[in-house]
Amino acid sequence: MTWFIVAGIMEQKPRIVNQIKLNFSLVWPEKLSLKSWRTHLYNQYFVTRKVRETWWRKLLLLWIVGWVVFSLSLLWYMNSTQVEKRKETLGNMCDERARMLQDQFNVSMNHLQALAILVSTFHHSKNPSAIDQATFARYAERTAFERPLTSGVAYAVKVLRSEREQFERMQGWTIKKMYSSKKSTARDQGDDGSTEVTPQEISPVADEYAPVIFAQDAYKHVVSLDMLSGHEDRENILRARAVGKGVLTAPFPLVKSNRLGVILTYAVYKSELPSNATPDERIEAAIGYLGGIFDIEALVDKLLHQLACKQSISVNVYDTTNGQIRMYGSNQTGTGMSHISALNFGDPSRKHEMQCRFTQKPPWPWLAITTSFGTLVIAFLIGYIFSATVTRIAKVEDDYHQMMELKKRAEAADVAKSQFLATVSHEIRTPMNGVLGMLQMLMDTELDVTQQDYVRTAQASGKALVSLINTVLDQAKIESGKLELEAVPFNLRSLLDDTLSLFSGKAQEKGLELAVYVSDQVPETLVGDPGRIRQIITNFMGNSIKFTERGHIYLTVHLVDEAASLWDVETETDPQSRTNNTLSGYAVAARKRSWENFSIFQHGSNPFDRPYVSSSSDQITLIISVEDTGVGIPYEAQSRIFTPFMQVGPSIARIHGGTGIGLSISKCLVGLMKGEIGFASRPQIGSTFTFTAVLTRTRSNSTPSEYKPSEFYGMNALIVDHRPVTGPGDGIPPP
């Protein structure tokens, strides 16, 4: 037994392995395919509503964050651009002021150098000298406009120790020190507020002196002062005569004014020196020193007042040779950015610069703020629109899914209802056929009059019930799409005779004229579903009998090819009703109104304009109309006349009865016959119902006489009627 079990397992194992390999070979490539992975990812991440909402929230958050970052970047960029423009404006204004100050300083330097040459020519080269203090002061005053930045000029002569006594006797004053040894300043203020100059001390004995002999009237107080006794002036004089160019002192308080200033010094030589002269040769040839006094604070302020918008920026001038010494400007600096412009006053050993700042705070970048804020608002609006759109789409999708679910339920309920109706109708019709059969057999027995009346009533009720069951069953088949048409040969004229015979008794009871007209062009035998055609005509005729109390009911059958003649005849009369040439003489609703909206007649007013009509074709199209002179259909009810289970009003159902599905079934049957249905109705005038049906000609060789009773062979008949409508054609007068 164990051997058999093991053998069975070993036998099944290869099959299992092969099956696994087969499944692997079939399933794994499918899983590896790009389409399957894409479908899997879509179903996994985008199909469910919860996942869609999660992804949309993330996308919306990313949208908002992205546009916030973009708006801030735009704000920063536009603000940076505005700051750069402000910097550029400040730089241009500062460079302009620095260039003007530098140019005017260079002009002053050139005129000082020319004045030094003038002193050398008319003072040292003349004996006696052609220049004295009054002449120098007057000349300096008159040429001051040529030196726009100088506040005064002075000339000091070189005097050795051996020459001091003779020089002082010749000048009539003694050489004095530049600064007093007292701790007080060069000018003291008296009790009355007046300014008095402190007496200068006599210059001590030195190897060399540089007393001022000529000075401009504004600085006349420096005459007789030894320039070499001052620290800044001494260094300035020594450098000037050694280099042979103009040199500047560091900023220092000027004598008497006590404001910051600088002195530009030029050396005057006794003879013209070559350009390559050594410093010692220059020192030996020096005979005097011309100095230009610059009151920096007054002169720079005067220069700035000449410019427009002088108050828009604050200007500071600094000497940066040994640290930063403020030569001009206030201690309070402007706010915001600053700009530095270099100044070159011709002395390479001294360095100067101009610093500029805006005096007012920069304005708010309203353009950048409004642009970035507007962009952010627009982005938020777009995000809101997209959010509302997605929410709306999601709601529509939910409603659609809900509607589809309800549709499925409704369809399932409809199918269940149709199945129920079909089943119940079939189960009811089977015993009813037995009941009717038994009633028919009962009528064949010997019954008295009362019993026969009872049996007839029961039989009529049973037939009405079977008819109702058949109607309900047809409606169920139509709704379930299981209704099919037959295609059998039949005689249309015989079918119409049998149909009208059903209503002849009722028409006679009401005193109605009942007639049928079939055109000669309609073939005797056609192929189609005679039962469904009978059902449609029966519905129309039954409604006409039910709602007509006087006049007539007229059934006509034509080919569509004959519609032209009908069209022309009815066009000659009232388009709404005809009172002439009718079967009973009563007005009727025009047949043309019942089929003028058919698609086969939309190519033109004349139906012969239709290109598809062909008499040689196997298929023909019949147009069948039923007109009556009944109560008609109210205008407000005409739009729902073909709706299932709908009637004109509750009084109609109560008086005349009926289910209200006969016309809806007729419309569905006409559609299955590839035809169209329509009606024309006028209240208290009557109604005309028309439908078309596509049938097939029969190919049998039978003649029309085969369907006529043999007793009519060889007989002639004459029909006389006072109504022209019963003549050779339907409403067409005889020729």
C-alpha cells in the first residue's frame, strides 16, 4: 500500500511541476508587461475616490506652496532690482559730486602754481621787488574766482639764521611762532562776545625760517608767522621743496577760524630746475613757499549748494591717509546703503574719499509687493477653480456611479417585472383558454335564453381578459427586447376585411359609417407579419370606435409613391380640416398633418423628390391612415399620447376604460417594421392616425382572382354613392 501511494505521488509530482511552470510562464510575462503594470498602478493609486482625494490634496498643497515660493522669489527679485537701481542712482550722484570737487580742486592747484611763478618773477627776479603786501592782497582778491576752492593764499620766504636780523630790520617786524605755547586756542572770546587774537610769541632761534610776507586780506593775520614752527606746515614745506610739486597737509584747525582745513604748498625756486633734479638740489634752490588755504567745510558745502537735489543725499569727505579723518560732513549718517567715491587732489602721499548716503529711508517696493501679491491671488483663484472643478467632477462621478447603480437596479427591477408579467400572463392565459373552450362547448349544448346570455357574457369577458393579457405580454416582450416579427405571405385586403368585421357591429350600434379603401397599386400578396399589422390597425380602429359618436371611421392604404396625389388634393383645401369630400360630410383632421413630419418626406414638399423610391424594388412602403370624427385629443395631452399607461384624463379611463398601452405598443411595432407613426387631432373635430410599414413583394405567380370567391366570376357591379370620396380614388374626383 505504501509503495502504491509513493508511486502515485511520484507520478503526480512531474505533473504538478509542469503545471506550476505553465502557470508561471503564462502569468509572469503578463505581470511583467508594461500595460499590466500601468493598469495596476492606475487602479491602485487613481481609481478609488479616497486615493484621488489624497493625491489631489497633495497636488493642491504643492500648487499653493510652489506659488507662494514663486511670489516670494518675484518679490525678492523685483525688490533687488529696485535696490540695484537705487544703488546705481546713489553711485551716479556721488561720483558726480566727487568729480566736480576734484575738477575744481585741480583748477585751484593750477592757478596757485601760476601765482607761485608770478611771485618768483616779480619779487625775487626784480630789485627792488615789484610786489608788496598791498599789491599781493589786491591781486589775490581780484583773481579769487579763478581759485574756486581756496579761501586764501599766502607767501612765505626762506630765511636762514644768519639772515634773520637783517630780514626783520628790513620788514619792520620780528618773526613769530605759528602757535602760542599757551593751552588756549588761537582765538579767545572776550566778555562782550568779541573775538580777539592771542598775541603770538617770537620764534625761537632756528637754522631756517619761513615767515609769511604776503597774504590775502582774509588771512592777513598770518603775516610774520614762521610756517616752519607749525608741525603740519613744516612737513608740508619740506616735502614740497623736495618733490617740486604741490603737497597737501593733513586736516587741521585753521588759525583764527578754528575750522578744519588743508594747505596746498608749492615751492618757489631761484632758477628753473631740470625735471631730473635731485631732492637736495631742489632744497638748495628753494627760496620761498606759496600756500593755498582750503576751508574744506565751507568750500564743499558751497559746491553742493550748486547742485540740484542737494538734500537728497548726505556727503562726507574723509582723509584716509592715516586712519579716517572727517574733513566734511556731519556725524549723523543717512540710513540705508552707502557709496564711496575716491578723490585725487594731486598729492600721491595723501588719500581722500567721499562717502554718500540717502538722507531718507527707501520707499516701500509697492510695485513688487502688488505684483507678487496679485500673482499669488491669481494662483489661489486658479487653484480654487481647479479644486472646485475637481470637487464638481468627483461629485458628478459619484452621482454618475449612483445613477448607474440605480439604473442597474431599475433595469433589474424592469427585467424582473417583465419576467413576472410574462410568467403571470402565460400562467393566466393557459387556464383562460380552457375556460373559453369550456364556454364554447357549453354554448353548443341545449340552453335556454337566459343561460345562453350568461354564457355569452362570460365568453366576452374571457376574450377581453385574454386580449388584455396578450397586450401586457407584448409590452413585457417589447421592454425586454424579445419581441420578433414574422415574415409570411398574407393577403392585405382579406386581413382588412376580417379586421373591420370585428367592429362592424359596434359601428352599426352607434350609427357610424365604417369604410376601408386600398389603392389598386398595393399588391394583393405581401410578405410581413400580418398579426402585428392587424394589432396596430385594431388599436387604431378600437380607439376610433370608442371615442366617435357620430360621423365615420375611414381606413385608407396607399403606397408611399402615391403620397404626391394625396398631398396635392389636401393642399387645395383647408390644411387643418376638410369638410368636403369626406365619408360622412363631417370635418376631419387632415391626413397630411399626421405624416408631414415623417423623415421620408423631409427632402421636399413633393414626395416624388425622394430619390430612394423604386417601384421595381422588392421592398415597398405602405402608408396606412385611420381617420375619425370623434372627440379628438386635447392639445395639452398630445405630447404624451404614445407614453405607456398614459391616458388623456381620468374621466376617459373611467368612461371608456382601457389600459393606455395600445398606442405605445403600436409605436414599438411600427419601429420594428422600419416605419414611422404620427397623428393629427383637433378637439371636437376628430383624429387621424397614420403609420408606415416596410413590407416585401411576393414572388408567387398567383393572380388576384385566386383570392376572390368563385361566385363572383364573370359578374359586373355598379356602385352608386352620393359621396365623391367613394369614387375611383381616395378623394380624387373622377376624370
